Amino acid sequence: MKPSKPLGVALLTTAMLAAAGCSGGSTGTGGEAKAPTDPKDVSGTITVLTHRTDLVQSGAMKKYAAEFNKTYPKVKVKFEGITDYEGEVKIRMNTENYGDVLMIPAVIGKNDYPKFFAPLGDTADMEKKYRFTGKTDVGGKTYGVASFGTANGFLYNKAVWKKAGVTDWPTTPQEFLDDLKAVKSRTDAVPYYTNFKDGWPLSSPWSNSIGSVSCDVKANDKLASDKKPWAASSDLNVIDTLLYDIVHDKYAEKDPTTTNWENSKNLLAKGKISSMLLGSWAVTQMQDAAKKAGENPDDIGFMPFPVQKDGKFCATLLSDYQQAVNIHSEHKAAARAWLDWFTEKSGYAAKEGAVSALRSAPMPVTLKPYEDNDVEYIERSEAKTGQVNAIDNASEIGLSKQDYRQKLIDIARGAQKGSLEGYFDELDQRWGEASAAAGG
Amino acid sequence: MGSGGKFSSASAGPTSRGSAPGPAAQSPQGLDKPAAQSSPWVEKPAQTPQRLDVLRKVTPWLFLLVPLALLITFTYVPVGNMIYYSFTDWDGVSPERNLTGVDNYTQLFTRPELFRVFFVSFYYLAASAVQIVIALYFATVLSFDLRFRNLFKGILFFPYLINGVAIGFVFLYFFQDGGTLDSVLSWFGAGGDHAWLGDAESANTSLAGVSVWRFTGLNFVLFLGAIQSIPGELYEAAQLDGASRWQQFRHIIAPGIKPVLSLSVILAVSGSLAVFEIPYIMTSGATGTSTFVIQTVKLAFQFNKTGLASACAVVLLLIILLITWIQRRLVPDEKVDLV
């Protein structure tokens, strides 16, 4: 049981020295990733890191590459589908070897973009052509282009709502709750499904609704200077109060701790769940589930967050992963060529039923109900996202993490002590302190 | 623990061999000695005695080169790095990191919510006690001649062989509303619809129950091995003297397996403090089931506080080392002598 002492000490010393030796960080070198002028000139093998393992496995990505090669014959594109994308790429980004084109992991601080990615051009030019450029704008340069974007809203089963006697979209949170009540009393469906166990449906869809309430493009940026984001009638207050009320009034599933996302798609398609807050990307998935279950895919409806400003609904329009070029890439021109081609010419966004990053591209069919009802799109400003994320991390609240809303639900259903007001006060206080510390 | 033990035994042997002087030294095995003397091929002195001497000294180290390199690369360097990170404000990706001194440690000890999660460990500690008692009981019973003895051994050990992730998923269905547990209970008329993972107390108890189910097999096998190493004549003699089963256990088995028992207690305590996969997969720490390790993982990978998380890991390491040390002090590792 006792290791020989001198050797142990020697090893520990070596370890410490090795640790100290590793501490030097590397900063990126290399210039802009310029779009090539002549497709015949670019060559090289590039690696594309993607979280869409399904598309890599099904061969869909290879088909895109083959199509790409018709224009750029000398570029060889290889794909690496990564299941735990965030976790794995974050660690790989400590080295220089993280592909040529990759999706920017959410953990990378916005201000660190210039250290990891090659600039794609001046934002002033880029924003004319692309949506969502603000998200990757650092110092007037754009570092990433969205693979696609989605609008936020509630997915609901039209047949169930009709059976409950609701035909119009609710315009206030109270109306929404009343509608859920009608669903509960007149049908067998669970009025709302939280997906508590899987967690992520509690994080991004709810936080993405910041802006839908106030109809304010700068709603997210305001969090950087807001000392009390959960104060009465603020976006977060309205959003989280609605979630609290849904659970507190027992309109959510009975046992949230054992929910299952994959199964929830079938349940919604079959009318066993009446609604879920998600992005428009989920519409096609739900329709597929309905087809597989032998139900009518047209029963899958999509409606905006139940708040109106001046008689109009607002829905946030947000970008999915942003594609960027590795600053250490040896084939920047080829990488840029792929990035541009994939965004503009591949038809990927249309296929996914999502909003294209190209401003000139038409809105997808899945958003037709929004178009028909004059829902205003809010393309949220991302100018201060870096600061907001810094405060968010420092406060350990996690606006785009599941934990704090899981606790909110626990309070609402009485599984943890506390009250809604008390919890909002606590969140406000934590945010305020972190904001002061982070120099917000 | 495991690697430390292996390391010490591996290094002790060769070092003493290396210091043995000259070719005439008796090799511990005594196997190569007759070969070196009687074999006709080794007769011609191809190598000078000095070179042989050097070779003899170096050889064990050459053999150790690979394991040592692996050990240093994958154990000591990461631990060193972790200790270094715990003094920085590193976020896990940024090329910049600043030394912040003991700031992370001060935070850890001044923010009560970071330490409060240790209370969850008491559920697992209580479960470990249950686990050891069950394992000991079955090990004792199955060490005597019984029908289907091997079958029962297999059944008890089986859960330990299943991957922890799979167990998490299986038990998620088990505890589901209207799941296996509810239906089994309803056969006996005790069917309610209790949300087993619904509130903190029942969730923690349920999760601790899963960990008992999983790890009893390991304790059981350890105990069984130890019990079977007790010479059989002792039981016979005890039986002739009229000792009951309980007396046999009390005076022969219990003292005979004392070292294994104390090892199990150390493993149980450190295991309870470092519970991770079962609650992480089943509840991901929601509803008050978060443990210290889950919290550490969340700090590191959700809030990008790699520095603070490293400090958490260092503190956990120190706590476990401390407990082990205290435990070894209280129950010294003495030789078992039953006769």
C-alpha cells in the first residue's frame, strides 16, 4: 500500500513541471478566409465538423459534397459527424486540429472568435446578404454564417384544440391558460408537455422567446445592463410566469421526471399531448411522426407566443449553429467555398423546413401560418450577447440551460420549497451581483 | 487506489533486484540461474562483466518504461494540470487564463450552496451500509454448501456487470408513472401512483436503491473470496465444539475478512461522496438529486468555470484521501491470524 517515497515525489514534480509547460496558450495566425474568384483554382482536402450525425450516416452529406464538386472539382470534402458536438469540439479547440469548417460551439465566448476563426468579411457587407450576422460580429468583422434559422412558437395539435372548442390563437398568457383548461376538461390530452427529464426543451425554446413578449429587437442585449431581468412585466418574468402557471395549475404531464423527447413527438402527433413550446424546426419532425403514426400531418399547428403588442404577434427569429472557418486551416479558400456553397446553393435550409440565412430566400412552408396571420419576425440583435453570456455564466443561472427552469417547475408542483416571487427575487439578485462583478 | 497499489508492488521488486551486485547474485526466481550455469551456449564471454552489470541494472527500468510512461501521461500529468487549473480562472477553451491564487477555494468554502450538495451523499452512505450488510449476509450463506449455489452467485453478481448507463435507462422505465415498480406494487394491492423521482426525498432514496442494486454484487464477490480463503478445518473444528452458525460467523468469518471489510468501507465512503452516473443519467441532478460530482461537471461544462470545477475536484480528492487516512488509522491493516 505504500509507494516508495522518493519516486512518488519525483513523479509529482515532473507532473507539476509538465503542467506548467502546458500553460502557454496559442493564439491564432492567418488571414481572412476569402471567397475564391475562380472555382477551378481552389484545391485541397477539407474536413467539415458537423453535429448532424444523422445526415452523415444517411449519406446525405456525401450527396451535397458530390453536388459541390460539380462546381469545385479539385476540392475534396470530408465529414466528421460528432454526437457530443459541444463537449468534444470544445476540447479539440485547445489544439489547432478542429477541422476546416465547423459549427461554432456555444461555449466559445463571442470575444474569442478572432482567436479561433478566420474572418469572413466586413459585417457591413455581409449583413446585406445574410441574416443573423450580428451573432458572430466582433469588431466589425463577421466570423460565422448561420446554417439556418428558426422561428419560435408553440407546436400544437389542431384536432385536439378544435375538440376543446378553441379555434383562435390565444393573445395573452391568461387566454392560453384558459385554452389549456378547456383542453384538459374536454379532451383526454395532456394540455402541455414540459419535457422536464430531457431538459433542453425547457432551456432554449423558453429563453429564445425573450423578445417575443416585448416585440423588441434589442430585448436580449438589454439583459447586459439590466440589473433585475425578472422584474414585473419584463420578458423573462412573463415567460417564466407562464411556465410556472402551466405547471402549478396542473396542465402539464403528471410525472415530469420521466419524460421522453422522442416519445413526445408521437404523443403530440397522436393527440395525447396538446402543445409544446419549440422552434419551427420541430414542425417537420412532428409531421413525420404523424405520418408514421397514421395520423394527419396537417393537424400539427404552430402558433406564436401568446402575447400581442399593438394587436400584433411577434415571433423571434433565431439562427441555429453558425458555420465558421478554422483560423489554422491550410485551405481557407476551399473551406470558404464550401461554406458559401452550402449556405446558398445546397438547398439544405429549405429541405429542413427552416429559414435560410440568405435574405433573398423565401420563408419555408412550415411558417405559412405566421405569414398568413401577419406575425412580425423579430431578428434579435446579438450585439451584446458576449456580455450577456458572461453575466449568465458568472451568475450560474444558465438562461440557455435547463437547471433553473427545472427548479421553477419543482417549485410550481411543490417538489421543492419556495414561491415564484421568492425565486424571481433570488434570480434577480444573482444576476445583479454577477452583472456588477462582470462589469456589465 | 487501485493504480497506487499496483504501482508500489511493481516498483518495489525490480528496485531491489537492480541493486543486487554482480552476476553471481541469486536471482529471486531461481529460474534463470541453472540455465546460466549449465547451458553450453552461454559459456563464451561475449559481454564484459561491467556491461552485464549495467544491463542488469537497466533492464527492469526498460520493462517499467511503458507502464511508467502511461502512468505519468494519464495519471500524474492530468492531476498536475488539474491542480494548476484550480488556481486559475480558465473557462476551458480560451487561450487566456489568469492566475487567481486561492480565489476558487475561497469561493468553494464561502458559498454554502456549493457544499450543501454533500448532504445528498448521506442517502448513498446509508445505502452503502445496507449494501454491505446484504452482501455480507449472502456471502456468508453462499459460502456454505447450498443447492444452486453458483446460480445464486451469478444472479447476485450480474447487476455489477451491466453498464451504468444502461442501468440508468432501465430504472428510468422502472420508476416511471405506471412503470414496472407501480405495476408490481399493484399486484399486491399497494398500487398508488407515486412519482418515484418526483420529490427530493423519494428521488434520492430511489436512486440510492438503484446504486445498492448495482454494487451489492461487487461487495458480495469480495466478501465471498475472502470467506473462502478461510481454511475449512476451522469450521469443522468449530462445529465439533458445538458452535452455531452465528458463532462461526462472529468468531471465524468476521475477523477473517476484516481487511476486506475495511476496504469495502473505504470504497463505500469514497463512492458515496463521488456518486455520479446513476443520478446524472436518470435525473441529471434535478429535483434536489445533484451530487458534488454532478455539480462539478455542471460548473465545468455548463458555466465554463473550469478553474472552480478543478478546485472542486481537488477538494473532493483531499476529502477522500483524508477519510482513507483516518480510516487506516482507526483500523490498521494488520495480519489476520485465526489460529
